[in-house]
Amino acid sequence: MATPAIDAFGSEYLKDKYLRGAIAGDMVSAIAVTEPDAGSDVFAIKTKAVKNGDHYIINGSKTYITMVPRLTF
């Protein structure tokens, strides 16, 4: 789920840095949904970012994800 977002919205720098490795199989990508009630359902996310002049105001709840095991190949 992470690489399509980088492909669609990422800068050329991000695409070069992360997509090349993912496509070659040298890198693993992941996405983490961090809202307490969303689980893995990204459509259940309630956080909103509203543009306010030259910046955004973000409202919502987040839960930090820790202790994710490191994958080794």
C-alpha cells in the first residue's frame, strides 16, 4: 500500500530513493494507520487537514505504533 502512494504523490527524489529499491526487491515498504478506531480500515480515518492560508490545521486522534519487528532478509 505504500509504494502506490509514493508513485502517485511523491517527488522525483522520493520515487528514486524508495521505489527503485522496492521494485528491485531490495527494500520493504509499509503503511501504518494510526487512528485508535480505524484499525486497518483507512476509510474509517476521521482526522482532517484543512488548509488555512499557507499552512494546514490538523484535527483528530493518533496512536503511536511501537515495537514493530525489523524484517531481515
